[in-house]
Amino acid sequence: MLEVATYESERRIRGALVLALLLAVMSVLFVALFPSIATSGADLDAYMESLPPAMQTAFGATGAFSITTIEGFLAVELYQFFWLLLLGIYTAYVAGGLVAGDVERGRMDVLLAAPVSRRRVVVEKFVSLVPVVVAVNLVVGVAVYAAVAAIGETIPVADLVAVHLLSIPYLLACGAIGLLLSVVVDDSDVAKRGSLGAIFALFLLETVSQSADAGWLGAISPTRYYDPTAILVGGEYDWAGALVLLAGTAALVAVSAWWFRRRDI
């Protein structure tokens, strides 16, 4: 069982570890900058407050946010942009090539010649993303905690664990969007670029809808259900949002499997 998922995971785990290490190094560098940033934090807070509402929402600089705290600094400098947007885009981009890449290269014909159903191929290819997502969260989470301790600051362990734990459903939802495009489009590059554009567009939709008092428009965006700033700054854990993301992920994977079964490869 799970031979396809195991094979795909082994192909990607090295790249995932390299990405995790790069993000860990970047996180350490960001944390090392905090002492100098904190001294001019009042000016930066005033600058954030002067930004248009849409920009404040994009940076997560709302409510009790303050860049003079390590929690607020990490939220705006690391998690709100790199984790929420760029890592979401990366996950969707990788997922965009899960099926389309094999179809384009002719490898899918060989795989389907084995005693394995199309549904199982799609599901297990998606499952192969789970170790990648978990590895990145684990490595970076440990690096952030160690770096914060090294500069003499403290951060609630529960909040740091939660911000990484709750990012897993979010990143899987981004991957499910990429998977759907991967089974709909034959061209791997088109599927990848489409996945990238879809996540960025959904991020903008949520940002603009919130600032325009039309929040219902952003209900389809995964970013609606994962807020790293609320977790780190306010200690608010949106477990219901995580369930929505998992349900949406399951639905997208099911639709992807159904669509792939109907395709003529």
C-alpha cells in the first residue's frame, strides 16, 4: 500500500529539506535583526498604521499588532508573507506538476499499466506532499524557537507550535488547488503557473474583500481560514478554520480523482 506516495515522497524529500534549511536560515537572520528593529519600533508601528487598510490586512498589521514585540515582528516579517503567501504558492506550484508532469513526459502510461487505479494514483500523489509540508514546518519551527531564545527573547511555545500546526491544513489546501489544475491541464508548466496565479489571486481576493467590507467574497480563499498574526499576537487558534481547510482539501482531491478517471490519457 501507498507505493506511489512513498516513491513520490522519496523523490521530493531532499528538495523539501533543502527548502526547509533555506527557510530556517532566513528565519534566523530575520530574528537576529529584531533587537535593532525593536529600538525603532514606534516609528514602524506608526508607518504601518498609515498604510491603506488593504495593505494593513495583507501584512496582518491589524488589531493589537505591534512590531516592537517578537510575536508581531515574526508575524509580519516571516509568517504573514513568506509562510502564508510564498510557501502557499510553492506548495501549489509543486502540486501543479504532480499529474500533468507525468502525463506530459509519458510516464503516466507506464504507471497506469500497473495494477493501480487512477483514483489511487491521484490520491497517493497528493499524499506525497504531506511529508514535505511536515518537514518544512518542523525544521523551521525549531529554528525559529532556537533563534528567539538566542537573542534573549521568549515566545509562547504553544503559539509557535500552533502557527506551524495550523499551517499544514492551509498548505495542503493550496496543494489541492494545484492538484486540480494538474489533472485538468496536460501541460505541466501551464498547470504550475496557473496554480501559482490562483493562490496569489485568492490571497488578493481575501485582502481586498476584507478592506472593502465585502468579506463574503474571500470565503473561497484558503487565507481566510489561517491567520498567523492572530495566533502569534492574540493567541487565537482557529480550529474551525482548519476543519474547513481539511474539508475543502478532501473535496478538491475527490474532484481531481473523479476528473482524472474521466480523462483519456
